Amino acid sequence: MWFIPENILSYALQSEHIAIFKTIAIDESKKGLGIGTKLVHTLLKSFKQRNLTTIACVAWQYGETENIRPIMQKFNFICYEKI
């Protein structure tokens, strides 16, 4: 689905079902094993089964990085705005 970033709020307001993807945490010693990717895949599958048509992901800045950004980019999520 293509969208115009400036209109994202109106798209969300028109959506009947919205999912908020908030936090995923992986133990430092377990990073790089694909656990985060599997969690995201499972959540997205669950959202689809529940007919959630709009998904928002909130990523918190931790130090110099947003830890979830690389995982979300694998699933074609786009960073709309940093606040």
C-alpha cells in the first residue's frame, strides 16, 4: 500500500482497526540470533489474523540508536517522524 506521509494521520483516523507496536526487548547476550525478527513476524501475523489494518510502531531512542529500527525496516516499515 502506498501512502503520502503528510496524510498519515488522516489514514489512521479512517482505519477501523489500529495496532500499536510499542516495545520489544532482547537480552544483550541474545542479540543477533534472530529473536527480534521472529517476535516481529509473530506479532504481524497476529495483527493480520485480527484484521488490524493500520500498524504503528513506536521506537524509543536509546543512546545513539533506535534499537528496533533495523528490525522494522526488514518488514518494510518506514520512519514517518522523529519526535
